[in-house]
Amino acid sequence: MSAVDQPSPLDAAAQARLIGLVAAARDRQAFAALFKHFAPRLKAFHLRAGLSGGAAEELAQETMLMLWRKAESFDPARAGAATWVYTITRNLRIDQARRQRGPAPQLPEEEFSPSPEAITLESEQAARMREALAVLSGEQRRVIELSFFSDTPHAAIAQVLNLPLGTVKSRIRLALVRLRDALGAD
């Protein structure tokens, strides 16, 4: 059985292999397998985010088109294939929301400039957060990054990581407890 003939759902290794085939050879069968796997999941992801059926379908297709065009930029050492695809679709949804909202009102330059104290405080908070994240296990850090930094719903995290939903929720809860302890928060 070739990598392209794998039954859906594809595991993380198969997803990465297929993206590699699209990147290296513009393999249409590999893309078809990726489309079959990801398109319905992406549409469901956007429907859960409150988009209409048509808008969710359009974003799913736009995401897959972006996968086709940008497959060579996928780096499996930096992120899993599903994480990469969901990041693309999330960014497209944000871009779409920004376009619908229109341009932000322009504020005078001095209102954009944070004070030196604010910059220092933000830098210190970022350093504390990096230190706190370092105490987490790899699995806990991964679910926190997907849930809070990538704004991925718990069910989508479970799909991406191929874990039961309860395991994802437990890891998030335990990670938050460890972060709270590391940050000294109440």
C-alpha cells in the first residue's frame, strides 16, 4: 500500500509524507489524499467557530490551495503537518475577518508608542512565561500551544494529536496547574 493509498484518517507521519510529495513533485494523488483528509475537518473547524457553511467551505478550499502552493515551506521539524495546516486556516480566517471589518482607524503616532516602562514590563512577563513553559512536559506544552497560542478547539487538538478528547483536556488542566505554580499565581 503506497503512502497515497492510505485510508483516512491519516496519521501524522503519513500527512507529513504526503505534504513532502506535494512539495517535491506536485503529486496530485498525494494532494487528493490530503484534501480528502483535511477539507472536511477544516470545514467543521470553521463551522464550530461560527462561520456559515459557505464561508467555512470557502476557507477550507482556500487552505488546501495554500497547502498546494506552499507545501515546500512545511518543515516537519518545526511543527506537525496538521498543526501547520490548522495554522494556515486560522490565519486565513483572521485575514478574512480583518477584510470584512475594514481598515482600523488611524490613531496619532504617540498613542501607538508604548512607554519604556511598559516595554520593560512586557519583556519581563514574556521571560517569566518562557521559563514557566519550560517546566511543562513536551505533551503538556504542545496542548497549551495549540489551545492558547493557536486558538485551536480541544476537539481539533484531539484530532491533530490523535488523542482522546479527555486526554487533551486533562493535559491542559494539569499544564495550567503547573504554569500557575511556576508563575506564582493564585
